[in-house]
Amino acid sequence: MTQPAPAITPEIVAEHGLSPEEYDRVLAAIGREPNLVELGIFSVMWSEHCSYKSSRIHLKKLPTEAPWVICGPGENAGVIDIGEGAGGKKLAAIFKMESHNHPSYIEPYQGAATGVGGILRDVFTMGARPVANLNALRFGRPDHPKMKHLISGVVHGIGGYGNCVGVPTVGGEVNFHKAYDGNILVNAMTVGVAEQDKIFYSAASGVGNPIVYVGSKTGRDGIHGATMASADFGEDAEEKRPTVQVGDPFTEKLLIEACLELMASDAIVAIQDMGAAGLTSSSVEMASKGGVGLHLKMDDVPQRETGMTAYEMMLSESQERMLMVLKPGKEEFAKAIFHKWELDFAVIGTVTDTGRMVLEHHGEIVCDIPLAPLADDAPLYDRPHVPTPKQPELTNVPETTDVAADLKTLMGTPDIASRRWIWEQYDSQVGADTLQTGGDAALVRIHGTNRALAMSTDCTPRYCYADPVEGGKQAVAETWRNISAVGATPLAITNCLNFANPQRPEIMGQIVGCLDGMAQACRALDYPIVSGNVSLYNESKATGGGSAILPTPAIGGVGVIEDLNKAVGIGFRRTGDIVLAVGERAGHLGQSVWLREIHGREEGPPPQVNLRCEKRTGDFIRTAINAGWITACHDVSDGGMAVTLAEMALKSNIGVLVSEEQPFGVAESFFGEDQGLYLVTVCDTCLADFLDAAGRADVPVDPVGRTIKDRIVFELEGSDHQVTLAELREAHEGFFPNLMGADAALA
Amino acid sequence: MKTAVIVFPGSNCDRDMAVALEQVTGRAPAMVWHRDTDLPDGTDFIALPGGFSYGDYLRSGAMAARSPILRSVADAAGRGVPVLGVCNGFQVLTEAQLLPGALMRNAGLNFVCRTVPLKVENSQSLFTASYNAGEEINIPVAHHDGNYFADAATLDRIEGEGRVAFRYADSVNGSARDIAGVLNDAGNVLGMMPHPERAIDRAHGGTDGLRLFEAALGVLA
């Protein structure tokens, strides 16, 4: 059954998301009118999602190199040296974060599940066994009529997929803001570990080598997902449900095991997963990177349905599929492995020297286009951008009347409340190497060693909105800080850049500003970016909001601790310990959670990140932890020092008496979201060494109070404000169960 | 001491189980593929690991229970070889009718992953001899279908025969009579939802699971 070839009308071009100018580029590239298959291929390869046409010019400014970087951006995931593993083998961490925002809003369970599946494939396609999943989620107002359904679906989707494939979900972050009412964000990160001499890349080579398709069959699901992810949501968002893919974690698990089994041999020349834009982007990228051509026989593509056209097969986003180039003669050997795992295996073409992509279907050539223009001639835009105006300084900030009461309120607010309801639905322990979830950074032992990976995902979108440059710096610095706070050395980051419509100059200004801030922080902290993903057009008219999301450059950081026994957690260890603040204090209330939640004001400039102080303080904290001086450590973030103290107290059910004179006003001192600031307890016999080393490192240390039993007491001039840990715990633990209720699982 | 871990498509705690067995016996277990029909000669301990065999399709454990290797596992169990099924392994053992009852979706409908206190009900079995009767131990759970069900007569019988190995100290998943682990009538087959292989090392935050392996494997050493 061949499809009659429709004439390419301007309407068809527009439906494919190409502008008239871009279509002219297509005509110039191939020297004639494309047919529908060819147009489809150009449209997905030149979509924002695949081509980064609006962001590429600015992404180049990010630092991507360090002596420990093995492979930076451009491959399926970034690769860094993490030292020796069991048996002295040199190991690499391979990691990336990716968005699945649009599908997750339309169909939250499958959207989130396939987001996890996709990022897992990006990592194991390079030869790594995935060892940890993390995520970064943004939802709208908790009381928005659609939100419970979205939260429930996303959490179940992430768990449903990750739990089944057997990769522990060890960390993540969740924020709520009305700007996400019509466009939630689901960013998933996977970290894997490979031997350095068993890393696989995607550049196809070797004329005549077989091109092999493995995994699930191709169906009609997810056609044009990449194009959907490259436009705003209209009011018809719901009708786009058929463009969302359906995941099967069981097949993914088989695919992981089969690929890793084959990768233990020397049969593979190149391998690439089929993610967004499926067979099109995987084949085009493999050929382009290798500077070769491809001849594919579409009849040989394993198909789930009969009567599929070449167009449908090339644009399908069916999940759990991979494309490989094998060494000649290895087909039977590889096939036996995939058949053992009950997966499809088909030779669907060969590598050629033509530099062209030729597709054959039912004995006819249905596509014959030069490959170079698909990558090289992709549109590149330097879109107009205006810098975000600076926020005026805060004025008329009221003083708090009861620190303890405000603290109790904050502990139950959406952005600070306990996420237990979420993380208990994720298998965080499979692999039996998980050492810590929650806390500042997740810790996962490098299997068979005494060393561990430390990982954290962070971003504070309200800071990025108020000041993109400072917000970009802060997002990077916070992951660096969180990794330092457990005692690990931060090594590199991945990012997932979520923004609204880049064709609006103020949004483009947010993108440029955030990237500028991120680049500054990466340079100052010696903390390069090795992989990433850009998700634009995150705005929606679907809920009547017409609203853009807050700029959300989510960062995922990875570090290593050399001796896992040295790692520290956030919980106080015993009563009678002195609590110290380490770092510069500023009492900064602009854009604080306290100001927003207690006074309903989202105002002021965000806190500044002084990158030199940040580095100095973090380096000192890490040294002090590895020297064994620090017994508990937690960095100050949302909600300021009061919330930090409360989290340390709730972790181990030991309270704190805050008795020391504070450097600023009461609200500023306890709720200011100062950056590069840590609270620690130090062992008695180490205090002198600790203070001495801090002095030499030029890091300020301020006493805050000491640990006591079962309550938090703020001893202030004139009056004591206090709250029991039981009350705090009730507020902290109540939010999610109250919101989601018993019917939460029914979505 | 020759141990074996059965690997189904979708098993995902097979490696963790192998690490635990090797840690205790000093010898790596045989990893036995579900399609094999025979266990290695002289196998004297069999573990069915956690995971999602066959993606939990149809019912969790149902398809794995019909794998070729299960006939050999049943034969070995009949000869008195110790068989430990953890999580999905427990589900497989009930589906294979080597243990009574069934495991249904958690009462709260959500997957639940947390370390839970267990009460040791029977400290006389070969798996639990290192514990004291009534002792409380902490072992992680991670499951969606851990809600143990059997009819009242069966529950009365297994309780009367001392075949409830462990009980949840607090309700976790709606299990009948808070049953977390069940023995067969000969006492050589144990199925349990909690994961002892995730509590064998100080880095796990506790080593209560190690004692189960030490007892089960030590008896035979």
C-alpha cells in the first residue's frame, strides 16, 4: 500500500512547523521540491528540539572542558573520569538530563515514564550501566483543578518506569508556581557508570557495514513529537494526546541487558538510541557525525502494524529502540544476544559513501537527500533579546512577630514541605549501592568500591525570573554547594534549559541572561557542562493563562567522594553540639520564600552569588568534612537559616536553641536566603582545628546556637519563640498527603 | 556451598542477591537463566530475586512461575533444598504454589519504598535461626504488589503451624494479619516481601538482613 504523493502546499509546510524561509532553505539544499517523506525528515531535524536553532549560538558560550572531561556536549550524554573502580579499572560517569514537558502535560503518566526511558537510553547507549535516576519537576498551583491529576500521573509515571527497569531514583526537586499551571516541567536525569575503554559513540563508519535495528517494533505512536515540543500549546493541547509515546519499561530493561551484553564484545562500530524524531534523527545523526551515507530498506524495519508508510516509520517515536552499525560478520553473534532477550533484531540497511540518505520502500526510492544540509544548513537564529530589567530594592519589609510561628507555616508550604509522599513511591534502593537519598546530595556507591557518586538537581526559577544572570549563577552554584555539603568533590554538570517562546525578545533575554550566569559560575567553580537539553515554547493558552513559565535552567551536578565513610548527612547527631554558620551572611530577603508565603510578595532582587566566596567556602567545607571535623552539614536555601535548622532537627529528632546575637534583623537573619552559607556541627575535639582552618581559609564562622531536645527555640531579646519538633513535623509531613488524599492513586 | 540465583527477564535484584550470597559464602552463585531446565549439579541454596519478571504483565510472578526452570526449583524444594524468594521472588513462589496465598496490589495503591520494622515470628526456621522470637528488625521494602492475601482457614493454619516468619510491626501494604514472610510446611521455602539483601552492609544503614543469609547459609556450611 503506497500513499499517493500529495503536492507540497504551503499548508503542509506550515503543518510541519517550517517557516516559509526555512522551506526555501530546504529547496536550496536539495535543489528540487521534497516529497512528503523528505519534508518530514527536514521538519523534525530542523525543529527547535533537534536543531537548537534558537539557542545554539548562545550555548557555545558555556564552558565544557576540564582535564577530567572525556566527552562534552554533542554525544548522547556527557562523560567524565571518576577514577578507579573495582579491580583497578578506570571508570567514567556518563550522564545527562532531558525534558519531557509537553508530553507530560498532555498525558502525565506516559509523558513522565517515557521521559525516564529516553534519558536512560541516552546513557546506556554509550556503554554505561545506569546507576541513578534524578528528576526536577515544576507544577502549577497545588489547588489548580488539573494539578492533582498531573502530580499523581507524573510521580506514578516516573516510579512506574524507573522501578521496573531497576535503576534507583535517588534525588530530585519539586517546585510549585502558577506560571506552570498550563505547562508543567518534567526533567529527568540519569547517571551511569562505564569502563573508560568501553565507551560507545554514535559516528557511523565503514562503507558496507550493516545498520541494525534492535528493540521494540515501530508503531504509529508519537509521530511528530519533536515538532509538538517545538511550539506553544494552543487551546487544543488535549487533542495532541496521540502524539505522546507509550513506554514499556520491561522492554527497556531487556534492551539495557542485551546492549550491555553485546557491548562487552567488540561487535559495535556505532550506536545511537531512537529518541525524539525516532529513526530519522538517530540515522541522520549517526551518518552526519561519521560523514557517510545511508541506504535503508524500510520494508525490513520491524513494524507493529501493517500498512505503515515510510513517512510514518521515519517519524514514529515508538519507544525502546536503538540503531547500531555493526562490524561486518557480527550480525549472527549480535542477533543471538537480542533473541535471547526476546527483542527484535533486524538488519535494515548499510553504510554508504554517497553522503546521501536513501530510503527504499516497496521497491521504490521514497527519499534521496544529501545528509550534510540536514545538519550543516539547519537554521541558526540570533533572535532579538532584551535584558530583564533589574528589580527595585525591597522596601517596607515588615519584621516578623514570631519566628517560630512563621517557621511552622513555611515548613508546610508547597516548596518546602516534605516530599516523602513522592519519594516513597520510587525504588531508591535497588542496586543496593544507595547510601543516601534526600539530604543535600544523593550518594550512590561506585559498585564494589569504597567511593561514591554524589548527585543533585537544582534551580530556583523565581530567582531566574527576577534576575536571569544571578539565577543562572545560583542554579549552578547550588548543585556545587549541595555536592560539597556531603563532602564530595563536584566535577561537572548537565543542564535542562526550560524557557518559554524564544521569539519574544524578553524571553530570549531570559535565556541569554541565564546562560551568561551559568557560564560565569561554571568558570569560577571549575565545573564544566558536559551535556544538556533545551526545551523552549513552554507557554500555554490551554488553561486560559496565556502564561509563560518562569525561566527554569535546571542543573544536574555530579561529584565523587573518595571515602564514603567520610560523607556527612544533614541530621544533628546529639544534643549539646554547637551549631555554626559557615560563609558570608547577608540577611537577604528579596525573592525569599518567607516574603512570598508570609507576606504574599514576590519582590526584590534575588540573593547574589559571590562566586569567589562560594568557591572558598565550599572548598573549606569539603576539606573540613574529609578531615572528619564536621558531624552534620546542610546548606542554606529556600526559607533561609530557620528552615535549614528545622530540616537538620527533623532529620534526627534533635532540636536546637538559637541563642546567639544575630547580625541582622530577625526576619533577615532567619529567613534570608543567603548564598554560599552552610550550617554545621563540629566534633568537640576538632573545634579548634576547624576554627583555625576557617581563619586561614578566610571563611567566616558564626555561632548560631546549640542542639537540645525535641524543640526549636529562638531566644530573642525580650521574648522566646519556640515550636516543638512534633508540631514542625506535622506541618512538614502534612502537605502532600493532604493534597493528594486517598484518591491520588486513581489518576 | 553452591548457591544459585534464578534470573527472569525483568529481574532487577539478581545482582544484589548475588552480592549478598557471595559476601556470606565467599563464592559467587550460579546465575541460572529462566529458560534453562536444570539447576547446576549440587545446588544447595536457591534464590528467586526481586524485580519485575515479565514486566508484571498478567499478574506479578504469574508468567515467571511457568518458566522451564521452575520445575527444577520445585523438585529441589521437594527434596528439601532451601529456596528464598524475595519480593517478586515471593510472588513467583505463590504463583508456582510452592507457598500459600497471593500478593495483591498494596492497599494504598501506591508503590512503597521504605525501611520498615519487622517482627520475627518464627526464630526456629533455617532462615531465621539467628534472630530471637519477637525481635524487631529493620529491612527495606520496595513493592507495588505486597498485600498478602489468603483465606481465613489458610491464615489460621499457617499461623498455627508457625509458618509466618515475619510480620510488619506497622501496617505497610494492607497484608492480611500484617504477614511479611511465609514458610512452606517443610520450612525450607521462605517467601518475603522485604529485601534482606538491601540490609547486609553498614553502608545500607543496617545489617539485619545479613543475619538471615548467615543463618540460612551457615546451617548448610
